[in-house]
Amino acid sequence: MEQRSFKPFGTVSALTLGGGGIGNVWGTTTRKEAVETVLSAIDSGINHLDMAPMYGRGEAELVVGEALKDRDLSELKITTKCQLGTLPDSKIYDKLNESLIESFERMKIDKVNLFLLHSQLIKDDYQLPVLNDLKDSITTSLSCYYDSVIPAFEKLKSEGKIDSWGIGLGEEQALISAINHEKQPEAMQCAVNMMNSIGAIGYISKKPNPNRILKECQDKEIPILAIRAVQAGALTSKMDRVPHPSGRDKPDFDDYEKAKSFRDLAKEWSESPASLAHRYALSTQKVSSVILGVKNTQELKECLDAENMTELSEEQLKELKNLFT
């Protein structure tokens, strides 16, 4: 597998195994199947695992712990995250450290190579368009991030528990502020797909614009890990999970309906939609690795095959983008 430049690790495999699929977020799988998927990914040359406690309420990390027992981890890089929220400054380090230690216990490791903030960043006075009553638990304010989160991350580094740290989603102005802060994140997770959509997790902004954050990271040379390559299944041949009773994932299913022209084009190009969507992300400038949400070895193989294909041309990338403009 291609190795790409990624400053926190030096290099990283072009594909990363994410925890959503093996944690039952993207449809049903079994522990046995999930473990086999982790092992197949590593044997195929994937050297980065991107986990989080939220993926199946710890299930993805438990899968990794089972899969990695008695294996040499010297060539493997592991990322995990923390859904922090906005807390008093005095509680930030303890919350991050506690979450990290619990992740260590589930994965049977004593350090992670990258630790990410999993709650979305917002400006201090920002009002969420929806779920504003949950703001303090699902978002982290910029002042909290600057005053307490960054120092806590740096302390965890000094203690040898993490090698690097970074951030991901949030309200666009808040993320741009964080990217341009004197202490820049050492890595970013950016949504990369031709729909320019983050679907159901785009509740922070009235009109989410992931490409704006991607471009800011590209311009500022922030190392990029791509997420949402298939936009929660919308860019695959079939949404193979049951909609949540609350309707909270309706935007993802709406995106699937909007993507019919994409599926038609994939058929015209004699390629599966998922393969083409992953090749789009892999062909995007300055993306170090594309994080996969696969839940079984069959889905993994489709992504591995896509990585072995040539990158898309500028003309093809433009044609795909034009489907949704």
C-alpha cells in the first residue's frame, strides 16, 4: 500500500481503518467479523487504526484490543478521541486523561500516537441551530480549547501517553480560528467527498461547508486525515442500515437520494459507487490517509481494490463535483 507523508507519524498508509464500522455504527457486524476485519486490514498494509470510545460505546476499541493481543505493534499507529464537551478549566485534564486511560484498557495498550478532540468546536457565544440545550455536552468552546484543552494535550504528551494531538469537526469560523492559532493542531480530520456534505453530523452550522475547512488546512499545511468519503453510506450502492427511530440520521438518507446521478455515473464508468467515492478522497490534494468505515472484510476488500487503482484525473474530479453543484 502507498505510504504518504503525515507529519505526526512521518508517513502513514493511504488508507486507515476507522472504528465506526467495526463498532456497529454503520450497520450490524459481529465481534468475530470485526476482529477479522482489523487483522485483514493490517495484513493488507494498513498501519493506522482510528478509534474512539463513541464507536459502539467502546466496542470498536474492545475489538482492537482482541485483534492486537500477542501481535507486534511497533509498525502500527493508533488514534483515539475524547468527546469532551465544555467543562470548567480545572476538570479538562482529568476528563481527557480518564478517557484516554479507559481507551488504553480496552485496546490493551499504554500510549496512542494521536489523540483527537471528538466534540465539535464552536465560538463562545455561538448558538446551535438545533440541540442548543445540549451545547455544553456536545461542543467545546474556543476559550475552553485555547485555555485548557491545548495545555492538557501538551501535558499528556509530556507524560508519554500521546505523541500528537488534533481536532476535527465544528462550526467553520471556530475551526478556522483554531487552525490559525499560534498553537496549531498537529493534525485535522476533514470531511472529503464530492457532495461537500457531512450529513447528520452537520448540525453545528446552518449551512455546513466542509470544503472550506479542507482548503484552510491545505493552505496552512495542516496534516489531513479524510473522513466521510462515502458520506455515511450515501455514496454507496445501498444504505444497508435501518434509519434511527429519532430521525437524527435523516440527512444521510436524504443524501443517498441526492446521489442517484453519482451512482449512475459510477455504473457508466464500470466501478462501484463506494470504490469511486474512495478514489475521489484518495485523489484529493494533500490528504494523507482516508479513514474507512468498513464493518467486514468484503467492504474492506472493495476499498483496498480502490486504493490499488490509479488516482482520478482532474477532469474526472471536476465531473464528480459538478454532479452536486
